[in-house]
Amino acid sequence: MHYDVFNGDADGVIALLQLRLAEPKESVLVTGVKRDISLLKRVDAHSGDTVTVLDISMEKNIEPLQRMLEAGAKVSYFDHHRPGEIPVHGGLDATIDMDPNTCTALLVDAHLQGRYRLWAITAAYGDNMIATADKLAAEAGLSDGQAERLKEFGVLLNYNGYGAAVSDLHFAPEALYQALKEYENPFDAIADSASPYHKLKAAYEADMAKAEASELLASDGHFAVYLLGDAAWCRRVSGVFGNELANRAPERAHAVLTLNDDGSYLVSVRAPLTNKEGADEVCSAFPTGGGRKGAAGINQLPADSLDAFIRTLSERYQ
């Protein structure tokens, strides 16, 4: 049996999309909302089974990874998050790159020698790797207008991954992946009025209009912290709103908070685009926090830790 395990954001979905367009394979799909990264515990793989893992932290999945390797499963792992200590095992083929200007879909693109480069560019835009995506778009001979359409599509796909539960999303990640498999390239999806692009575009515009009225909790020239509410639209828009803020003020770090049902905060942090470092450090200082250098988050920041979080963010980027 084969398992495809992938993050539910643009990067994870498109990483898998490229692989299966190139190498069609029947598989059990294991995914979830963007923050649901402890996915390998849901896979019961043994000798004779194969597993492809895309865009989830090895560090956060090390115990189930070691169990399935010891049971004889073969694992192919592509990721750009902090991995911790990578196991040395004959059953593991790991492609890990923490460069803040790359993403998992670009690692898969290199593996496939650029076969589905337009999808990889879309994923890079969705993961807010704007400079990298712009360079690849220019190398591919795309016009400014074509690049802008791929950027919009990437943002929309990333937007769909945010939520406390799949019920917050417009498309379950596995359903989004299955729908996109119908298209050899993203321009075909954009041109099809029945593709997910059009529903996501309308929903994104409505949610972002609400986010523009969010509360500014704290700011100076180095950082800004915004608070959204506890509605589904707040959870959906938190990450892409953070990316938009980062693009508007690239020299500043940004944090966007939404409220969890238990009164804690769901936190999304973006390092300054001019210095894509430290977001993982800030978030890892708190339980349930983690991520990568340029973008990270905290799943449950206790309300009484809010001031400490703002202090930590401020001190890191002074």
C-alpha cells in the first residue's frame, strides 16, 4: 500500500500534485488543515508499504517516522521546515532544505527537473516566496500578467489551508488536490469556470475586506501585532493576511492572532521579508509553537502569555 501524506496548504497540495502528475499512483491520502502537521501518527505503514511525506516537519513527526522505518516501510520525505536530527536509515530518502527562499514544491520541482514548473511557481507564490517565484516566472518567459495570475492563484490555494478544522475551509485539502489533478498547468485551471480558482477568489476577497478592519494590538517600526476575532473567516484569512502585511511593510515582522474556543490565541508570525530569520525562534519559545525561519506559528498561546509573546517578538526584531 502507498500513502501520500501532505500539508493542506498550497505548498503541500502542489508538491503532491506535481509528483502524481508525473508519477500517477493509487494512494491513501493523509492531510488536514495547514496547522495539522502531526500527520504521520495516522499512518500504519509496515514492510512492503511505501510513504511519501510532503511539507510537514520531520521534527514534529519523528516518533511515528521511526516506527514505520523500523517496521520496514520505505519513506520518501520532502520538506523545508526544521527537521531536528534526521534518522540514518536505509528506508528513508530525505530531501530537506531549510533555505528561507525555497519551499517543498520547489524541492519536488528540482526532483522532477522542472517538468511541472508552472505549478511549482504557483506554490512558491502561495508560500510568499515572491522574489524566488518572480525569478522563476521570468526564466520561464512569463509575462507580468501571467506571473500575476499565478501569484493570485497561489495565494488563493494557500488561503484555503487555514482554519481550526477542515469545516472552516472551502475545500478539504484532499478534495482540492483531486480537483487540481484535472489540470496539467495552473492556467488551464484558471480558464475553467468550474475549477476551485473561481470559488476561492470570491471568498478570499470577501474575507480580506473584513480583515482590513482588524485591531492593531501593538506596533513600532520593527514589528506589528494584529488581532482578528473567532469566526471561521478570521481563521481562514489569518495566514494570507499576515503575508499581505509582510509584503506591504517588508522591513517589519508581523503577527496575526485569532481566538481559539478555549480563549487562547492561534498565532501566525511572518519575519521581515528583508530579513527572513527568527520566526521559528519566536514561536518555538512557546508550547505548541514552531515553523520555519521566515514564517511560523503557535497553535495555542494562553491568553496570559500574550504580553510575553509581544515582548519576545519585539526583542527579536529590535
